[in-house]
Amino acid sequence: MAPPRGEVLQGTLDLIVLQTLEVMGPLHGYGIAQRVQQVSRDLLKLNQGTLYPALLRLEQRGWICSKWGASENNRKAKYYSLTRAGQKQLLRETESWERMTALMARLLGGTEGA
Amino acid sequence: MYRLRILLLRLSNVFRKQHLEQDLNSELQTHLDLVADENIRRGMSPVEARHAARREFGGVEQTKELYRDRRGLTWIDSGREDVRLALRMLFKRPGFTFVAVATLALGIGANTAIFTVVHSVLLEQLPFPEAHRLAIVWSIYGHEGRAPASGPELMTIRERSRLFEDLGGIWAQSCALTGQGEPEQIKLGMVTANFLGILGTHPQLGRWFTPGDEGPGSPFVAIISDGLWRRRYGADPHMAGRAVRLNGQPTTILGVMPPGFKIIFPEGSSVPPEMDAFVPFRSSLASDPPDQSYLRVIGRLRDGASIPLAQQEIEMIAAHLRSKFTAFAEPPLNLQVVPLQGDLVRNIRPALLALFGGAGLVLLIACTNVANLLLSRAHERTREITLRIAVGAGRGRLIRQLLTESVLLFCCGAVAAISFGWGALYLLLAMQPKEMERLSAIRMDAPVFAFTFAIAIGGGLLCGLVPALGAHRIDLARSLKEARQTGHPASRRHRHVLVTAEVALGFILLVGAGLLLETFAKLMQVNPGFVPENVLTFRVSVPWEKFNNTASAVQFLRALKANLAGLPGVEAAGITSHLPFEDTLPNWYSYFWPAGAPKDQQNTIMADYRAILPGFFKSMGVTFLAGRDFDEHDVEQNLHLAIIDDTVAEQSWPGQQAVGKVLNVENGTRDTVRDNVQVIGVVKHLQYHTLTDQVRGQIYLLYPLAMRTHMAFTLKSNLGARQLLPLIRREVSSLDKDLPIYHLEFMTEYVESARRQARFVTLLAGLMAGIALLLASTGIYAVTRYSVVQRTSELGIRTALGAQAAQLFGLVVRQSMLPVALGVAIGVVLSLLLTPLLSTLLFGVRPADAPTYVAGALLLSASALIASFLPARRTMRVDPLVALRYE
């Protein structure tokens, strides 16, 4: 098996996908992957294949829903969009992520200061 | 929270698989196309663009597999897939499948057959309601064995016990049924009125006894069996109220027992399972003499009362009995409560458990063989497995696949095993020992099938694990690069461990079977103290009602004996109250002591006593050690004489001449004087109960001193039963046309019945050892053959470098015999630990019998040697050129 190009924590990937859909509106898998790479400026190397099981998981939890539609090049593509439950989840995750980063910043900053 | 939703979603996805699969494919294809479009726009060629898209994406198949895992319920989905694939694998290799299934059919089938018996005999409830509450109460005097109870004992226990709901007693008798039709001797159960209520059965016709039918002055009533009702009375629906004659006494039939009713008492309790009729006791049991012990006592415990509690209570009752009756004080009476079920199977249990253990070993050997086959096959499939990992199969999924194959194989084995077990069961039942006959039908039912498949699935998982673990360690890069595996040292080690294990297991079985075989051989050699060949026996009843005084009964028996002895072809005729190994009739035994023994030595030793008339010893070929036989003069003069066996002689007058001494024999159930009988002869001990144990000594009295209502004749003659029977009938009816003769049997058949259990166990153990030997040999053959094939190129190089064919042959045989030698060594240690468990089944041979061990080791090594010779011969034919090109 080929080694993964960049480890993305599962919880993080969920948050990234939800945030992307919130900002960009309905997108297909490739679109999400492109956007992630674009925003992260290639700092975060997403293995595109791992995106699809993650999308399925989010859909099973009812946070996103999918619909077939036509892409820009007129190809048949599956579009994902955020549901109401997904929006709530995004809020929750954002909050907890912020708490976490604040904590980490304090912790690391404190260590540095000492 | 989402769990249920997700589970339902996934479950529904299982059934929409095809649709979802298309969805997934087109979604991923779109992704790849979009990436490729982008790449083309950046100036790549279309082919280049598609390759780049795939690279960027990562493993497409791996993603699909991950996606599928999450989408449906993987285990249902892939389970279905696994089974399909496994079936294809099994069909693709019919040879492999056949060998594996046949091996398993033997291994599992042996277990199925034995388990069927174990389940029916040891585990299943007796056919009585709440049978676990039924218990037998035995009387034990001092250090003697179990004895029946007397009337006062039973009545006292019944009166004082709080834990027993009710207790009753039975005494098996035999009586003449006359009236309509041929006179017939039937088995009669004299019972307390509550007896049937305790068992919980009800008559199919009429009614059971009530307390008013019991005791002195009660009417003559009886209940007959279904068998007798159908056979003799044509299933008359108005049977209740009809009158018949029992021992000449007009008796009213109250009811008919249900069909298939059996009184299931343990062997040796002298209660035959099938009684023809029951009558209530007409004497007052409470006022019986306390030393007349004849009642077999059965009780029903109250709900929730346990055997240990009942035992505590009964010990207090025994203490009360000892203080109340002097007869119970010395030797002290003790009472023992045993569960009916447990007691029934007491004798057969060790044999069945040993056989069950043996079947378990056979199964282990079969599993080892199959594990080995699977291992070889997994090895051949290394490339296939490697490829499948490379294209995205998860390792977990692969292991599951291998396990599925193995479990499926075992399940096929189980199906074959059930048919094989069915046949084996027929064999078992054809030669079942009599301890098993007493119990209800032995049959294959749901628990047996469940057991068979449980061991199949368990074994399948266990055996599948061996190659599955190997698959776990596959090094992708290396396996793909290597064109062909050459005998991987690790897997060779695995196989050698398997060979060692199966040799060790096989050795245990061989030794066990050898010890049992030795036992059986010893049993065949046992001298029972008489010559059973050409002795025809039968019984004639001498009912008191007909022969109302001693003289007329003696006269009748003597006349019949004289007439029979005078028949042409009859060498000798004798009469006895008891025949050896005839255990359906009550045994007679009581205390004895030399005349003049001090009071405290009087009630210490018991002996069986028998009533005989002159001619018994001669017809049975019994050896006289001293003194003389009875003669007709002794009978005519009604002399108080006895003949004793060497055991009683040694117990009474150790080191002295017994002839001429005087013996006192405690009185039994009849008021005949047996004090001061003079010993006129000493005979060799006769085996009456088992072939192996000397239960008690024997005292032979003349018939008038110990009368019985039915006596057995022994005719020494070289004529067959067919020639003798009409002559016997003619002689009997010429003296009394109403007397039936019954129990016609050759003495050899009685002796044979005593050997039945040993024959049964030995044959089965031998069969299992044979299977074990066969399986172990095929296992060794397979391993050696496989390693020779694997090492063809290595052997070729060795040949090319100048090794002699004989040297290579030696090398291969040596290497395959090494694990065999190790297995034998481990087997010896294990056998030394395990065979003592067999000791109750052994006779005349110690569990650590050296010759048996040596024979087992030799037999196993010889088979192993042959099994490795055959494939090793291939090395002789290895052509170095062919071998080197073998890659």
C-alpha cells in the first residue's frame, strides 16, 4: 500500500469538509479536495481517496446530504451540501476547536515564556 | 445517538448493493475525470493526465474498499462474498476438499456418535416427571455394600423424613399366571401402594392402588403392563375388573400401565426394568422382622430439597433406627441417598467418558491434519494472497476469507460426519452394554446436531487461524518479487509442530486402546469357576400355593431332575436357586459365622448363599478342593449340610481343614432353621456377579433349608437347544401341565453378557486408535511429500554437487522422522499422566504397562516410517537437470 501523503486527523477532516461546504455551498468531491488544497496552500496534503469514506460518514450522520447534478465540464457529479444538523455540528466543532487551540496556544506560549 | 440510524442505514444498504456500487464507481470516475481535465488544461497529454490523476488520488481500489466497509454491514456483505469465494475454492480443488472432508468426517463423526450416546445416557432426564427429584435409599451395614431395606426401615424413614415427599418400596418376584391360555411365568413387582405415584406415572386404563388395597386382609388385586395386556388379553378395553390367577390365587385386575413404562433401577438392584404385573404388599410392612431386607426403596424429594440435605436427614433417621432396633445396631446400619439418574449410569459413566475423551483426541488429530492441509495450500496461494493485498484487500478481510474457507470446509465435514456418525451409532447400539439398554431410546436429535456444528465451527476457526496468521506476516515486496517460494523455514517448522502433535495424540489413543485390549484378553482368560460350555439353563416355578409343603416341592424337583438326567445326550442335571450373572432376580446373601464364635464376631462377614440339589456342581464342572458333593441320601434324610467355597473356608477357619466344621448362617426371609449346618465340601469360588471381582464368598445349602419359588435347572449336554427344548417341555408337563418354563439360555450367554461392556469399550477404543493411526500416517505422508516437492531444486543442487540418492533419501526420512520421535516422547509423558484415568476400566493390566507403551511406540514409528518412505522415494528419482529447471 502506498504511504499516505499527509496525515489528517479524522476529526479535523470532518471540520474542514463542513467548513468548506458552509463557505462554498454545494460542491462535489473533487471541488472539496481542490478547495482544501487551495486554502491550505498545499501545507495540508490531503489524500484525495480518503475524502470519500469521510463524506459517507458525514452523510450517514445526517450532517450533509448529496444529490446528483451536472459539473462545470458537464460531467455527472455528486454534489454535497450542509444540512441544518450539519450547521449545528459545525458550530459545536468550531467552538471546541477554538477552545482547544486557545488551550494549546496558552500551554505552548507558557512553556516558551518560562 | 446516531448509532441506530446508521445501523439501519447500513443494513438497508446491504440490499441495494448493486445500485450503490454503480454510484460509487461513477462518483470516483467523475473525480478522476475532473482531475484529468484540469491536467489537460495545464498542457499534459490525455494519457499522462489520467495517470497523474490516479497518482494524485491514491489507491482507487483501496478507497472503494474503505468506502464499502463503511457503507454496508461489512460482515453480512463480505460474509456472503467470502462464502461464495470459499465455495469456489473448494470446488476448484476437489482432491484437497475430498481428503479434508473425509478426514473431518472421521474425526467429527466419532464425536457425533459418542456424544449421541453420552447425551442420551448421561445428560438426558429419565422419562419421569421431575426425575431429578427421584432418589434411591440404600442400606449399608458396616463395611458391606449396598443392601435393600426391611419393612420397618422403610416405614420409619417414611414417617420421620421431612425432605422426602414420599417413599415407597418394590420387591421383584416371579409368579405363574394361569387361567385363560398357556401357563406363563411373569415378572411380578410387589410394591407399596404409593409406588407409582412417586414415579409420577398414571395407568392408561383403570386405576392405580390406593392405601386400602395394601396390608393384611386386603383384596387380591393387580395392575398389569401394557405388554402383557396386548400379548395375552388382546388389549381388552374392559380389562379393569377382569379376574386372572396369579400363583393360583384369583386376582382382580385394577388397571393397565402406560405403554413403554419401565422401572429404571440401577444394575445390580435386582429390579428388572420391565415388569409384567404389580401387586400391593399384603403383609404389614411395619411389623415385618427388621432383619428381613428385601425392599428397594425409592423416594421423591420435596421441591428444592437437595441430595446432601436429604443425606444429612437420613443419617439422623439411621441413628434413630440403630437405637430403636437391636438388629440395626451391630453391624451399624447406615443409609445412603443417591440420585436415581446418577446411580443408573454409575457403572457405564467412566467407560463413556473415556470414549468421549478418546473421540476428542481423534478430533484433534483430524484438525491437525486439516490445519496442515490448509497450511500447505495457503503456502501455494502466497502469490494470490499477496496480489489481493496489493490490489486493496484489507488484511483483516483476508484473514476472514481464510477463516471462512476453513469453517466452510469443517461444516462440509460436519455434514459428512453426521452420516458417518449415524452409521457408527448403529454399530454402537448393536453391541451396547446392558447398562445402556435400561435407558430410553438413544437417538440423534437437535442437541446432537448443535454439538456437531459447534465443534465444526470451533475447529474450523482454530485450524483456519494457522494459515491466516501466516498471511498476516506476508512481506508484500518480497513475496511479489520471488517467483516461487522455496520451502520457507518457518512454515516447515509449523508443519513439524503439527506432526509432533498428532503423533503425541495418536500415541495416547494407541496406548489407551492397547490397555483396554489387554484387559479384554484377560477377561477372556478368566476362569469363572465353572465350565459354561454346553450347559443349558432354564427356570421352573415352584409356587407355594401349588406345593403347599416342603416335601411335595422337593419331590417334584427331584423327579423332574431325575427324568431330565435320564434323557439321552444329557450328561448331568442340577438345580440351583441362583445362576451366575443372572442379575434380574434378587440375590441372597447374609451373615455367617463358625459355630461357637463369640457374639461380637457373629455379624461381621456376609456370604452369598444358594439352594441347590445334587448334580449342580457336576453339571457346571465345578472343582472340589476338599470333601464331597451332596447326594440323594442327604436330601432324603433332610440333613443340615453345607458346601462352601474357598473364600468362606479361609474366612472361617484360616489355615485349617473346613470339612467337618459347623457353620451358622443367619436366617433370611423364610422360617427355616439354618443353624449348625455341617460343612461336607469345599469348592472353588464361582464368579456370580462380575468376571473380575470376588464380591462375597458362597455357601451352598440343600434346597429344603432355603426354598425358593422358582428354581433354575442346569443341563450338561452336547445337544442343541432345539433338540432339548421339546424333551424338556414333555418332561415338565408330564409331571405338571400347568408349570411354565422360562429364561431358557445357555450358560455361555450369561458369561458373554458379563463381558459385554468390556467388549464394547475395547472395540470402540480400538476403532478410534485405528482411525488415529490412519490419520497420523496420512498426515506424515502429506508433510513429507510436500517438503520433498518444495525442496526439489535444493535436492537437485545437492545431487549435482555429488550427493548420492541414498544419502538424500536418508536425509528426507531422517528429517521427517525427527518430529515423530519427539511426538512419541511427548505421547509417553502424556499417556503416563492420562491412563490412570482409565484404571476403573482396566483389569489385569497396570496403566503404565511397559509392553503396551513399547508396542504403541513401535506401531506408530513403523507407520510413520512407511508414510515418509513413500514420498522420500521421489528423491531417488530426482534428475538434477529437471530439478534445477523446476523454478
